[in-house]
Amino acid sequence: MPRILIIIHFLFAAALVAVAQVNTDRVVRIGQNALYFEDYMLSIQYFNQAIHAKPYLAQPYFLRAIAKLNLEDYEGAESDASKAIELNPYITDAWEVRGVARQNLGKNAEAVDDYDHALALMPRNRQLLFNKALAQVDIERYGAADSTYAEILRYYPNFDNGYLGRAQLRMAQADTLAAVSDIDKALGINPKSATGYVMRAEIAIRQGHDYESAVRDLDEAIRLQPKYVNLYINRAFLRYNLDDYFGAMADYDYALGLEPYNPTALFNRSLLLTEVNANDRALADLDRVLELDGENIQARYIRAVVRGKKGMYSEGIADIDKVIEHYPDYPGAWFMRSQFNRELKQSQRAERDYSKAMALARAIPLDGVAVPDPTADIEDVAQAEARKFNKLLTVENLAEIQEEYNNQAIRGKVQDRRLQVETSPMMELAYYSVPDELGENTYYVKEVDDINSSRMLHFRMVVVANDPIVDESIFENHRQSVANYNSYLSSHRARSVDYIGRAMDFVTLRDYENAMQDVERAIGLTPDYPLAYFLRGQIRHRMMRIGESVDNDMAEGAMSRTTLRRAALNEALADFDKAVELSPRMAPAWFDKGNIHLELGDYTSAIAAYTKALELAPEMGQAYYNRGYIYLKLGNRQAGISDLGKAGELGILPAYNLIKRMSAD
């Protein structure tokens, strides 16, 4: 992995306009900060500046490739990674990033070549080997993929995805017994692998329509991934085939509750509704399907059937005309139009359509034998053909194994593949807030209200319980704000509020080094300013997280990473201690104290801090959630479930997921 050293103390360059003035090392570091916090568009702007100033540096291209990969701009990621490799072929991660980009572009053979280059530098890297095996399967190099999986599992015998990947290979080779054996091994290692249960369900269906076993596995997959709509659609299909009509309908209803415009769920539900003559509801579902996709001939055919049942013959003919346009040799459509015309007293048209239907039907084999003469039951032939249009749909590739990408220096979405239990993050000062599903997510602090009332800042300050990612158009506003502060401070006596305002601009731009300098200037001018300590604690914690993600074995002296981490956490804790000493009713600072204690492993102090935060702000669901999480870790299940229930009641949705998981364990 490339070693990217986070250097804490660097002076702020006066401007980033002229190429000669760009401090590329610092610009790249700020871009990396933004990348870590998933501000991909902002990070790309910084990398653009570095590339414009020094186009011969490989690192900005490599980091910009990561940002583009996270934005699913795979072609752009491939291009930037290629440039980084051209400039420095020894950046292992650049080969990996290009391989992942190429895999997503379907260039699997080229991806294998990239992984081989990276493996020459890191021969036992698990994710490189895994991605290579997936690419080999995609291009049907089954023997090579088998060898790669054998190598992975020799080095990493407890790698559950390795067994699942090899099971996928076995399924491609039609060796279902070996595939099931590998899936069973994977689930033995990781019983919470939803993909494993889905794969096993798929095999159970293939092996002999063992729907009951498949339903049990999908039940478990849904327990682990309760918001994945396609699982409900496929389980409904299985339940229907087990004659569990109500169970199938319940699954379609729930799927559409999660995703109201899912065309597969709408179409399948319409078929079930037609079976019980709930024609109005079926018609409503089919109307929505055709609003989404007017070329869905299967839905149009079923809608014609439903319209016929409701006596809407003219409308039914309009639908069946479309079916005939696409399938002119399909006798069922001609029979239906003949029937509708007969109901409309259009005898000549009805007879013409019926004759056409009979002629087409005689040419269709029935049980392997062509219909020989007019005495054959041509209506049976038509009905057999109609069943092709009247089938429940399933969603394929539910168990697709995804490539892995995990760069320790970048948090990003790409490596966040597994569902993990995470505590509610720090509460922070910001200029922007992002409402969650249940409304605004900001908290009252008297000092924040006072500073906003004074109108001394360029932007309104808020305390947020999430990390707001602002729109690209906002960034220039804050660069201009920094320039305005620079101009003002060059000709006026400095005030602490000005330094706080500019520090907040730097935080928004992910420039934590300059933010730290400004907040320390504010503290120097006003040592009893609680917001300054709260902000400094926030900045220190962010810088610690970024530094923690970097392979920083070149740190000062012989201090271990753990020692450096604890030192940084204790510095942040001291700032939050000072903030609540100066402003004892600042509930978010108490909450952040709890988070720091939690990270330090001091659960008793963390519980005390969260409890104090709840005394001051009883509606702070995040404090209930984190305190409940600690109670569970300490084995106090009753207190933990109680706190999580209160957190869920207050809108912290992950609380319910954690309660469910704890109840199942």
C-alpha cells in the first residue's frame, strides 16, 4: 500500500489560483481528507489543482481514480489509474483500482492482467486474488479460476467469500454438490452471509424444485437483509409454487412498500390479483407497470385479459393490437381480439381474427406433434401458448459475488460491503445540515444560537449529528469566504469570532490543518470560549481518524499507532472536558465525550457522559443508541434493549435492526 504521510503543521498558501502558488503536497492532503469523508466531487477539485500544477506526479491521478471509482465513473477511473501507472508503475494500488474499474466495465481479461501486475508486488494479497478469480470466472477460464481459489483458501482458510466465489465457479461448471459443500463451509464460517443463503436457495430450486428448502434459506437472507426488495420478490415466487397464495401476496405487498414502483413486484402482484378476480387492483398495478415501461408486452397482454374481464373491450383491443404488432404469429392474441370484437358486435372482424388464430394454432406443436386438422382442440393450443405470457417473474443474479476494493487510506463506499454495527457518530459544528428520513437532525446549543443571532458569521452555524456532504456549487462560496476573512483580518483587529468563522470554512473545505490554526488563534484571544474548544475537539478527532486510516509507520519516534491514537483521543477529550466546564449544559459536547470514552474503551465513563447528555437533552436518540450498544457489550441485555427501543422511538432507525439481530443471536 502506498504510504501517505499526514503532516499536521503546514502554513496556509495565500492563494490557489496561479499554478506557481500551488503547494501540491498540501492540496493533495486536503483532497485526501475530502476523499476520506466521501466528498468525492470536492476531492476531485483538489486533485485537479495538483495535476494542473504538477502533471508528472502519479499520486493525484491515483487518488482521483479512487474518487471516480466511488462515483461509478469507471471509464474515468480506468483512465486516471492508467496515467498513474504510466508515471509510477510501482504503485500497487493503481493496478488494483484499474483492475476493479475494468471489471466493472466488463474488461475482465484486462482486469486479470492488472491483478497479476499487482500480485507480482503483493503475491498473497487476498482481495487481489479474489478479484482475479471472479474475473477469470466471468471470461470462463474455469481451470485458472479454480487454481486461484485454491491459492486463496490455502492462504486464508477462513475467508467465507472465497468459498462462495468458488461455489459460484462450481455452479458455472454444473457441479452442484461441490457448490453446496462450499456454501455450507462459508455459512459455517459466517452464518450471517445473506449471499450464501441466496446461493443455496438457488441450487435447491435447480436441483429439483425444492421450494421448501429454498424458502427457508430466503427467510434467513431476508432476516439479514430486510430492505432488499428482490429477496421478497423471489420468495413470493417460491411461496406461490408452494400454494401459499397469502404468503406470496404479503411478500409482494412488502416489496412494494419498500419500492413502490418496482415493475417486477407490480406485475407479479397483478397476476395473483387476477387469479382471485380482484380486477380493479390488478388493473391499477398493470397501469403502473406500463407507465414505467410502455413496451412491456407481457404486461400489456395481461392488461388486455383484465380489461376483457371488466367488459372494457375497446381498451382491451388497443392493448392486444400492440401484442400482435410485436408477436404477429401468436395465436392467443388473435383469439382474444376475435372474442373482444364479437362482444362489440363486430362479427366480420371477429371471424377474420378467429380464422387467423386457427391457422396459426395448427402450425404449433402440441405435446410434440403438430395439430393435424380442424377437429383438434385449437383452444387448448391457444391456452398453452397463453401461459407463456402468464408467468410470475423472478429476479436473477441475487447471489452475485462482487469484487472487493479496500484501500486503508480511503474510507469510501466501495469497501463498505458488510453490514456492521456502528455507533452514532460525533455531533459537530457545521454550516450545513442534512435531514434524515424522519426530519431535521440538528441540536440546540445556546452559544451557537447566540453567535447566529449576532450575525457576525458569513453563514449560519448548526450542530449536526451526521456528516453533511455539500453540493459542489457550495465550495466556491467558502473559498470566497476565506478570501473575505483574509482581507478583513489584514486591515482590522482580529476577533475570535472571525477565526472561528474562517475555521468553519476550512472545515467545510476539509482543510483541517488551517482550521486547527484558526481555532487555536481564537482560543488565544478568548481562552474561555466554549465553542472554540468544542470545535477544536471536533477537528482533532477528524484528523485522528484520517491519520488512523493511513499506513503511518513513519510516525514520530518509536511511538506505536495505538499510542498515537490514544494521545489524539485524549487531546480531543480534554477539549470536550473544557467545553462542558465552560458551558455545563452543552449536551452535544457531553455526547462527544461519551463517544471519545467509548473509543478509548472506558465504558463506565462513556455511559456517564451519555446519561448526562440525556439529562440535558432527553430527545437525543443517538445517546440512547450508543448507551444501549455499550450495555449490550457489557452483557446488560435488558438495559441495552430498553435504550435501543427508546432510540428507535426517537427516530434512530438502525436501533431496530440491532434489536432484531440481538434477539436472533
